Amino acid sequence: MRTEDLAHDLTLALPGWIDDALQDVPDVLPTREERMRLVNRLAARNFREGNGGPFAAIVAESATGRIVSVGVNVVLGTGISSGHAEVTALGLAQARLGTWDLGGAGLPDHELVVNWRPCVQCYGATLWSGVRTLVIAGSGPELEEITTFDEGPMHDDWRREFEQRGITVVSDVLREEAISVFRAYRDAVDAASVTVYNARGGAD
């Protein structure tokens, strides 16, 4: 095997416009509504910038609201299908703190704030990340109905599985605001050109 022909690294980097979008954002957002409002704002800009779908996430210290990392969906910008907002935010938080376990000894409790219930991929990433809380705008069928994205075969007891692993789920934070972002995405993108990242959508 010619190892020089193999890729030896991959990068899930935030797009350049993030610096501008965060310029006036304080380091600490004390309430979950403030944190979700930032997530929704980043999600609304992300699809317009062409990086990926209308999704964003942040990792924050639960007690203080100190922002540890920010993530947006970068699938289209990177060509990496796993580059979802949650994976990006979690990975960048782990890189910043120097640990794969965001709930490790000596660390404050961390939470992942996302503008909808994670897809099946990000469900697993969240379970293993060490966060103690998952904060979501909603979890119903609206996301898939509006955007036509396929979130995967999530089982019905997904919330209980989080809770059993010590991850509290907080739902319906600025729900209607998140839905308005999905509607703006659908209005801005021709239905025929919506890119569903798992391409075949379960087809043979």
C-alpha cells in the first residue's frame, strides 16, 4: 500500500464568517434562552453562507453560561458527512479543554445547546461526549417536514437513554424561533436542490 496516497488527517474547522458573527457576543450568556438565541442566529446564517444546513450548536458551562465552543454544520463546506453542528461543537470543546470527557473530574458541568433534537449520528456523539445536559429547541417532526432532511431511525425512547446516562434533556427552548429558521431555509432553497447528506435516504 502506498501510504502517501492515504489521507492522514481531517479538519472540521469553523467557517471564517463565525468571527464576525461572534464579535459582539459576550463570553458568558447567563440564560438558556440567550444561548439558544445565539444558536438560532448562527443556524440562520449558516445555510445562507453555503456551509451546510440550518444547524448550529454551542457547548457552555451549565452553571455560568460561559461559552466553551461554537459549532455549525460544515458538511457542504468540508465534504465530510459527519461535520454536523453538534459534532463540531463537541469536538472543538474537547480540543479546547484537552479532554475527550467534558464531564471529567475537576471540570464544571457542560451542556450542549442545539436548535433541534440531534440526528442519530449526533445522538451517539452527545452520549459519549461527557456533557451533563442537552438543551434543544424542539424534538417533533417539524424539522423533517419543513426541511426534508432525514434525521435517521431514532428510537422512541431516545430521551430516556440520555437520562439513564446522567444527561438531562431540556426541551422547547425558543421552539418557534427555531422553526422559523427552518422555514426560512426552505423558502430560500429550491426544493429540488436540497442536499440530504446521507444521499440515498435509506434506498437500496
